Amino acid sequence: LTASTGYGYNYLSATEGQFETQEQLGFSGGLTLKIPIFSGGRNRIKSENAAMRIRQQEIRKQESVMQLQDRLENSWKQYLHYQNQFDIETSNLSVYERNYERAKEMFSRSEVSGVELRAAQLSLENAELRVAEAGFKLKQTETLLLYLSGVLITDFSY
């Protein structure tokens, strides 16, 4: 919407028998209203594009939430598996410790050879290694669960 006003004076004179003088004096004004009916649908297209972008952001947010839930559930199942594995390896360790102690006693009585004692010792060391590995995997998964749940937040801005 535009408005315009003006004041004007117009003088006209002619020769050869035509208008000799004509004068105009006065105010003038007007309003103009512009409606872009031929915008080619740009406004509607822009509006539709904005609505599509909002919808895409909502879908991405839902996908992120679902991925986080899946990762949390998988990590929980993995944690329970590693907890079970750690318990089994710990109970197996006591069996290998008793086996090694029995082999040491039998070696001291010369009932088994040094090779058999060494095999019992290696079995014990392997069992200890498996317990350590299971404990490490358990702690890794526990840390991941804390991170995914938001309890463990890393802040690197020092």
C-alpha cells in the first residue's frame, strides 16, 4: 500500500489559433494497493519447503532417539553377557588354582613331571588372563552404559 500527494501548477500556451493559455493549479493525491497475484506460487512453495524441512528435522530427531534406545538396549544385553562371562571365568579360576596347587604337591612327591606342572601353571595363567579380559570388557561396557544414559558426560573444554 503506497500513498502519494502533490501540489502542482501547469501553464499551457499555444499559437496559430489554438489554445492560448490554460492554467491548472491545485493539490492532488492518491493511494495504490499492490497485490502480487502473479508471484508464480513462490510464497506457497516457500511455505511448503519450510514445512518439509521441519518434518525432516522431526524425523531425524525420532531416528536419533530410536538409535540411542537401540544402542542402550544392546549395551545392556552386552553388559549382562559380560557379567555372566566374568562370573564363569572367576569360578573357573578357582578350579585352575586348585589344580595348580594339586600339581605342585604331586610334583613335590614326584608323581607328575615338570612338564605337567608347567602345563598346570600355564592353564592357571591363561585363566587369570581370561578373568582380566572379561573384567576389562565388563568395565568398558559399564562405562558405555554410563555415557549413553547421560551420567558420564565428557567435557573437553579446559
